[in-house]
Amino acid sequence: KDRRVPVSAIAIFGFGVLVAVAVGAVLLVGILSATKNTSTLLQDKGESVVSLVERDIDARLSPAVSQSQWIANAFAEGKLSLEDLGSLDAFMLGALAGTPQIAGMAIVTPDAQSRRWIRAQAEVIQADWSADKELVQWVRDGTTQSGAAWRPPFWTEAAGAAVVMLDTPLRYNDEYLGMLAQVVPIAEISSALGELELPSGMTPFVLYGRTRVLAHPTMINWK
């Protein structure tokens, strides 16, 4: 005998398929919408945290930039002179007192004579760096440098720490006088990150390049 499928069965099956497709479509749209919303929220949250970190680090470093301009202006106006580096001691140590994030400052003349002021020991160091070819070249490069610039991190024995340096050319009547250098310990940046109030589970950090961590809350005591 021929087997025939009842029309009612076909109708029920078709209706079931349509319901399943409709429910599946609704679920798919819901999942995609929820995923998009979650992604957007996480992105907004991440951007907010990055902006917070940027503002905080800028607040830590901008005083060094302002101070470098202040000191450069003092030389440009003739209020300070390099004729006697020793006469600058009180002024430079006073400037250090107003910028606790700066570990030390130095002025290097075109002939590579330097005078450094160190915060930790309130120490003043005079030195002849003319035998250091890289340093001599750095001072010479200052003749074409127009303003303050941050340099890559490096280790300094004077501060006993890894630091970033802001250097600024000093001039008077368009005559190049030398370079002002201010160093900020990287631990200061890590300390700033550790003090941020961020959402639970989020840890701020700063990369140097793509593979090296420059600052992290757990690196505050690193040397």
C-alpha cells in the first residue's frame, strides 16, 4: 500500500521548523547584541582607564617640563649664568625641593664640564666628562635642539636607579650655553600607577616598545 503523510503532520512539522528558526534568529540576534554591548562596555572601560593613567603620569611628569622651561627662561633673561657653576648650587637645590619626583639635575657645558645636584643626599658633584664621546656628542646635539625632550630610559649610578631624562638646551642672546638634564626614576611612574583607584581586576602598566614593561605597580621597589 502507498504510504501517505497526512497534511496535518506536514503542517505541524512546518510550523515547528518556522518556530525553531524564529526562536533561533531571536537568540542569535540577542547573543550578537549582548556580545557587541559587552565589547563596547569593555572598550569604553579600557579607554577610560588608559585616559586616567595618561592624566596621572602627565601630572607626575609635567612639573619637570614646566621647571625646565622656567630654568631655561632664567638663563635666557640673564638671571642665571654659567660663568660660575658653583654659584648655581642654592638655586638648583631649591628647584629640586619643589619637584619631589625629580631625583637629580645636571648642567653640562659645551666643553663637557658638568655639575650635578642630587636630591637624596642634597649632594653637589662637579665632573669633567670630556672623555665620554657619547656625552660630548649629546651636548653638541643640543645646539640644534629647539626645546625640552624626553629621552629613553637608562641606568644612572648617581641616582642608583633606572630613570627617564628630560633635557633642555640653555641659551642666552642666541648663544648656546649647554644642556640642562633632569632625571625622574621609573619607580616614580610605577608608584603613580600603584596609587590609582581602578575597577577590581584591572592592573595598569606602561610598555616601552611592544615587549618591555617600563612601569608596573609591583616594580615600585625595583632598581
